[in-house]
Amino acid sequence: QQLNDYKLWLKYEQITDSKLSASYKDISSKIVVGESTPSLLNAKEELALALPQMLGTDIEFLSAIDKGNALIVDVYQNLPVDLKSAVSKEMMDVKGDGFVLKSVKLTNKKVTVITAKTDLGVLYGTFRFLHLMQSQHLLDDLKVVDNPKLDIRMLNHWDNLDRSVERGYAGFSLWNWQKLPEYVDQRYIDYARANASVGINATALTNVNANALILTPMYLEKVKALADIFRSYGIKVYLTARFSAPMEIGGLETADPLNAQVQQWWKDKVKEIYAIVPDFGGFLVKANSEGQPGPQNYGRNHVDGANMMAEAVKPFGGNVIWRAFVYSEHDDTDRAKQAYDEFLPYDGNFMDNVLVQVKNGPIDFQPREPFHPMFGAMKKTPLIMEFQITQEYLGFSTHLVYLPKLFEEVLDADTFQKGEGSTVAKVIDGSLYGNKLTGMAGVSNIGTDINWTGHPFAQANWYGFGRLAWDPYLSANTIAEEWLRATYSNEEEFVDPIKEMMLDSREAIVNYMNPLGLHHIFDTGHHYGPGPWVDNLGRPDWNPVYYHKADSLGVGFDRTPSGSNATEQYASEIAVQYNDPKTIPQEYLLWFHHLPWDYKLENGEILWDAIALKYQEGVDQVTQMIKTWDRMKPYLSENEYKEVSMLLEIQLKEAKWWRDACLLYFQTFSNRPLPTGVERPT
Ligand code: GCW
């Protein structure tokens, strides 16, 4: 069972439906895999692993199609002429590493073709083909064309060199720096397989709170070993660059980006890296944020810093991904406004190999935030989305929370910046403003735990992130179904209710942690449990009281023109709607408004009662999740059932903890009784 957990969504379990299995055997027991490039060899190995397991039969690899039916797996240019013409129409729609899966009838036989322009595309197509089989789709009449909609589909590991993981809840870092470069852990390969199976094509190995040592020769040799493994799976390695590295490891006296020696140091360093890792992706940089060094230390700005590095990687085709997660203790502007204020003036000034990486919301990965106002507003700079897959503010790897629901909400949000329909997805896929470079990054939730992600359902968040990075228009619903079928079972009686459970889980945690737009009321440092009372931290903008502003009159952060006026950073359509508590979507109410405890909501409830009822609703939703899971026992092994069941019990206990702690605290201001229906704290 443990080993099964390890296999993620690549379990390749036996197909028990005999009709289906017979048809799959018919299609795929004779296989021709083309020219042996490393990526095509990976495809071949995956087929050799998966098909015998799923079909309970041996498969045969041939060097060319002979009499019977066959599966042919090759790049388009190497296909035999008749197959080429059979897929040429579909191939016209293929872009980049996209692929075609097609059933083709030739005289007396049927050929199923997996093809693409690139060998990596063929590998992606192979994974998709195997997924369709594992999730029991009919494959007799295949016709699939699928293209990645974003260029850079990347994981960000916040992994330190001592193998601790910042905000990691699934064990230690996968990267065993001590045994690298010689020791190649099978996990590195399985990590690459899992990523390639959903199209993830980049990984930043190290924490954005960076250690300059990663750029020294000793570590670069180790990085090379990882890059060498990942290459044939299409995964490019990026590193985090500490801005002060020229001083720390280069012996210079400054890291001023306008200093010629500093510029030369970065150029030399980059040359050294590319000599070792020729397809190095580039740098990911957190600068002048939360105490990290940056260009502002020298009176320079983000453009100076980013362009200096971009200049160095440019000749090698590398990128600089510059994070916009900035807010300063010396600035008493509403924290939610600072990144926009700091970056908007530079729109158009970054080099064309710089992407600015923006978190989905303006504060920090809360259970719910409005979309970040930089999306849509920053028109000339490619913005790369940063989601957090690891659940820093969402119950670590203890609570079951299906994040694609959150991701989807952000991607579908309309910025109105170029009229109605200017969704965040269109901003990041470049279609709104025609940006050349596009991407999505996810802060990894992966670690050394046997099941990789701590909570078995957290695997769905890794999977779902990858799918959305490939296609930001996919629905959370579709993704949940795909993941469940590949991970647990194809039984409708299991898939349907558990899918519902997953889809509801995100709203549940919003309800029991941060309902109605409340945010950042977590206890200090760890961000796990409630701490709305905390008001003694060194930085005021780290104190929960800064965010909820509860007093005897009411609660919430006034971000309308009478308050911080953060709404002015959004398109006027949104500003107008959000400025009025009557028209703002209720889920953002207290994010933008400070309202009296007896403020009447549309449904007639007063605010205090509505808050209390939401907390209760969250608890009730977890109770419901437990009931649903209990009914699923027949479809699960003992261990599968138990591990999630135990975790859900903790989740319920802690949902109540959140409810009781927050309500008791806020009640000291509201001075009102709990409404009927809300359980009294015991
Ligand atoms: O969410 C906050 C985290 C920090 C993190 C920072 C960031 C890597 O609490 O741990 O640092 O964001 O995104 O830079």
C-alpha cells in the first residue's frame, strides 16, 4: 500500500473490464517506437512499464509496422508516408510540444498514432494515452490534439541546502546534496516522470530565500547531475540567485547592479553555469522582499537588478524571473497596494527575457484573495502566475483541500483591463496583450514522504497545478475526475461523491478559517492555527490585527476610497462594484470593507451572525466530508481508507478550533450572542 501511494497518478492498475481490456490489447500489444532519442526512450520505457500492468499481457516492440494492428510512437517527420498523410491535418494545429493521438485505418489494420513535432511532444502524448487508458476511455476512435498554452510550466522548490524545506510539510527536500552528484536516487527519475506526465517543464531547485552557495562550483556539479536526469523529460533547471552573491561568493565589495565589476561577475558566473548545464533555464529572484538583498540596497530599482541578470543570461537563451512579492516595513501604505505601486511604473522597461512573477493575490496565499491587481494592469511585461501548491495557509498537509478550485477562481477572474472578458488566464497566456513569454509557477508541496506530498489528496494539487499550467482553461472539475480515476478508482459510485467532496473542500476551509473576506488571521510564524489576537510582532504588517481591524464598531479592512483605496488599482468596473458593500461579491466583503457588527447582508443576516454561521458551515462541511469518505470504504483498501480518515478527524477537530477561537475572540468586540445553529465552544 505504501508503495502504491508512492506511485502517484501513475499507478497503471490492471483494467478489470474485460471488454475494454481486450480492445486496449488489440490497439497496443504491438508497438513501434521511433528513433531512439532520450525522450522517445522514456516513452518506450513508460509503455513497457504501464501496458503489461494494465493489460496483464506482454507487449512486443517492433521496428516497423507489420501485419496486425499497432501503436506507433514517433515524431511526425519520421512517420511512414501513409501515416504522415493520415495525421497531417491534425498536425497543422500542433504547436510547440503539443501532440496528436489518432486512430488511423489502413488496409486490413488499425494503427494508433502518438505523434508530435518534437520528441518531448511524443512523450507528453504517450503519458496522455496511458492516462486515457488508466481512466478507461474508449480508445478505438481516438482523435486528440492538445497543445500547452503556456511556455514555462514550473515548480518552485523552497528547498534549502540543508534539505529543510521552507513551508514544506512532506518531509525533507528531495535533493540529496550530500550524495549528489554521484548518487542518482530513483526518486529523481520518478519526480521527472510525474512532472512530464502533466507537462511541467521547469523546476527551480532552491529556495527563493536563497543561499549563494548554490552558485559555487561544488554545488553546480550537483545541479548538473539533476539537470542531466531531467533533460530527457523536458524539464529545465532554474536556480534562485541571491542578489548579494557577488559579495558572498565572489569576493566583491558591492552587489550594485550598475557596478561594472558586478555586471562582469554575473556574466562570468552565467558562462560558467552554461558550460556545465547547457540548457539552464535561468534565475528566479526574490529581491528587496522580507529582508532579502536587492538593487534597492544600492539605491537602484527592480529594472536595474533584473536587467543586469537578464543581460548575462540573454546570450544563452536564459530567462530571469523576478518576483513581485514585495512589501516594506518602512512603507505604511496598505500592504495589498505595495507591489502594484512599486512595479507599475516600470512596465515596459524590463528586457524581453524578464518575466515578473506575481502571486495570485495581493497579500500572501490566503485561503481566498481577490486576484492581484497587477494582472491586466501591467500590460507590456510578461507576468508569470505564482500559485502556492504547498498549503502554508491552508492546513499544511493535514487538511484535505483541493486547490485547483482556488486556482480556477483566480484564472477565471475578469480583470476588465481590456474590456469585459479580460480574464487573468488571458493575461498570463499572453493572448490579451500578445506577450511573447508566458508561464505559471507553483510553490512545490513535494518532499521525501513516501507519498511525496504528506496528504494523499495533496497529490491532486501537484497534479492539478501541472494540468492548469498546461491549459489554464481546464476546469477544476475535470481535473479532479482525471486525478481520482488515475489514483483511486474508476467506479462512478466512488468518483462522483469524492469529486464533490474535493470541489467543496476549498470553500470549507475558507469558511472555517477566513470567511467573508477575513484574511491573515493566522498565528505567527507557522501560519497553521488561528491567531487573530496577535498584535505584538516587530512589524505591524505581520500582525493579524492589522488585517481584520476588529473594534467595538465593526470588523474588516476598508480598502475603498474612504480607507486605503486599494480598489483604485483595479479596473473601474471592479472598483465601482467593490467600493459598495451592497454590490461587492460577499466572499470579498471584509477584504475591502470595515462594517458594523449589525450591518445587514442581502440575506437579512447581520454581519456578526453571518460570520458565526460561516464558521459553523465550515465545520459542518468537514463533518460531511467524513461521512462521504466513510461511505467509500468498499472501494478502498484498508490503508487507503484509514490514512484519509485519520486526517479528516484532525481536520474536523481543527475546524472547530478555528471556529471557537475566532468567534470567542471577535465576540469580545461584537458583544453579541452566537446565533442559533452555531455550536457553543466546549
Ligand atoms: O508566504 C510567505 C512565506 C515565506 C516565503 C514568502 C515568499 C519564501 O511565509 O516563507 O518565503 O512568502 O513568498 O517569499
